[in-house]
Amino acid sequence: MIFQLLVLATSVLSAPLDPRATTTCVVTSYAGFATCASSTSIHIKGPITVPANEVIDWSGLKSGTEVLLSGTVTFTKGTLKESGPKLITVGGSGITFKGDPTDPGILDGQGASYWDGKGSNGGVPKPKFFRVETTGTSVFSNFKILNAPVQAFSIGGSDTTLEHITYDNSAGDSKGHNTDAFDVSANGITIQNSWVHNQDDCLAVNSANTVNFLNNICIGGHGISIGSVASGAVVENVLVKNCTVQSSTFGVRIKTDYGATSGSVSKITYEDITLKDISTMGVVVRQDYENGDPVGKAVSKLPISDVTLTNVHGTVTSSADSVFILCATGECTEFTWSEINITPKKTSCVGVSPTGC
Ligand SMILES: *[C@@H]1O[C@H](CO)[C@@H](O)[C@H](O)[C@H]1NC(C)=O
């Protein structure tokens, strides 16, 4: 008791001397997420179980809050819907959310208890996992997302980096569906040095200005995508560099909605991309998506322009197209192709200039 009083006295006395000193609020149970939400230094110390139909709402963290994650946080299966709250939401300016270097921390979504092969198209309701709505040079790094029910990261906000993220949904290869890794509708987002094994897009950029996707490995899913871009949406300045896509249906792709009447996709660069065992199409650009599926005829007033593909190489399976382009006449322009070496070569290019096929 005397010792504790001394410690207390010391910290009170030392506080004015060191303005940076903050007491870390430690979360060791679900209730702690609410208790610590107004602290600027938080340690999530698993194991922690989040009860069914409860979520972590940290949408309003204080500016500059630092969060450290260690151990495992398990989200009990519930009945929240894809359109409802995400299992965890983090928002605020200048936030850092980092795994402990010696025990990086796992967020376990218990995907296997939801997966029914239907994803967001039906079956049991499935919540999205992680909503990022941070701004002002925020960083998420060095932790693992395990077994997301459906989409993993829904990224809004701006000026945020996600790095050294592991997203392991490999257990869902037979029944997981729509388990996108990073869905981006935000400006100034960098995603780098991360590893993904899932069953849908590794990256899907729907509406954004300035997205960098660097040094990432994508396994098992639908590749690195812009879109589907809906009528009226604008995607500009996307750089995808030094990434590997393997055992996936597509390598790199740009897809926009059939019949779009406005919007644009421009300044897109895919550089130093390795493809391995791509089963449908290595490179694909198409303007014929309707309700999530291609219809086979491109009709569009949503131009795709200034697209650079440099050093895109590797393999597709024997039945796959190495390059497939289906654009409305005059709507895919300023394509710059160099060092495209995808084998076996089988190409189909309609409506793009210059053609590159
Ligand atoms: C390219 O990405 C891989 C991970 O996929 C990484 O190990 C490597 O260091 C990166 N290379 C450069 C030049 O950044």
C-alpha cells in the first residue's frame, strides 16, 4: 500500500516535468474497449473475447492516440449484417495502431462459423471486419486479421498507411466468399509490405485519389483491382508496384460498370508485378460490369485513361487469357505497355489504344 502510494505520488510529481508522460490504459476485457476509448495511450492485451453482436467502436479516438495490440481478440459469432456496424471501427487523426513487435496480435473473426459459400449474396448474415476512417498521418501496422466472415478492411478517411498486415483467410478456400482484403474509398492511402490469402479482391479501389499498393503478396483471391467503378465515381493516381499475385482468378484488373454515364479512371500504374498460376485472366480491363458480373458488351461514358503497365510478368494456366481488354470505342486511351511477358500468351483486346496485345 505504501509502495503504491509512493508510485502514485511519484507519477503525480513527475507529470509536470515530462509533458509526454501518459498513463497507458490497458484493455483486458470487452468492457475495457469503452473504458479506454478516451485515452491517448492504449494497450489491447489479449486474450479478449468480444461477445456476440457487440463491436469495438473506436470511431472517435483522440488525436494522436497510440494503440498497441498483443495477444488475440476473438469476435464471437453473431447475427450482425454486412450493412451493419463493422466488428471494429477506428477513426481519429494521427492514430497509430500497432502490433507488439514481440507478440504482434491477432484479430480473429471466427469466419468458419459464418462461411456458407454465399458471402454477401445470401445465407447467414455476415459482418464486415475492420472499418478504417482515420486521417492526418495515421498508421496501422504489424498485426494479423484471421478468418474474416466477409470483407476485411473497409478503408475511408484519408492520409493513412497500412503496413506489415497479415490477412490469413486460407481456411476459407472452400466456403469463404467476398472476403476482400482492402476495399478503398478514400484519398492518400498506402498499403505496403503485407500478405494476403483470401477469396476475393486483394485490393479493390472504388473511388479514390492517390492510392499506393506496394510490396504486397496476394494469394488465392481475385487479384489487384480498380473497381468495380460505378457511374459517377472517380479513381485517380493509383500506383501498384512490386506485388505478387498467385493462385488467383485474375492478376491485375480494372473494371467499370456497364452503361456508366459519368466518372473516370485515370493515372493508373502497375509496375513490377509477378503473376503465378492465374486461372482466368492475367491482365484485364473491362467496361461491362453489371451487378457484379461482366455482361460481355462494353457500354460506357466512364473513360479509362493514362494506364501504364511496366514489367508485368509470370504465368497463367493453360485455359486463361494472358491479357483481356473489352472497352467501349474510344473510352480506353493512353495505355502504355512495356515488358509484358505473361505465358502462355493468349490475348483479346477490344476498344483500347494503343492496343498492346
Ligand atoms: C518487393 O516486395 C517483396 C515482398 O513481396 C519484398 O520482400 C521486397 O523487398 C520488395 N522489393 C523492393 C525493392 O522493395
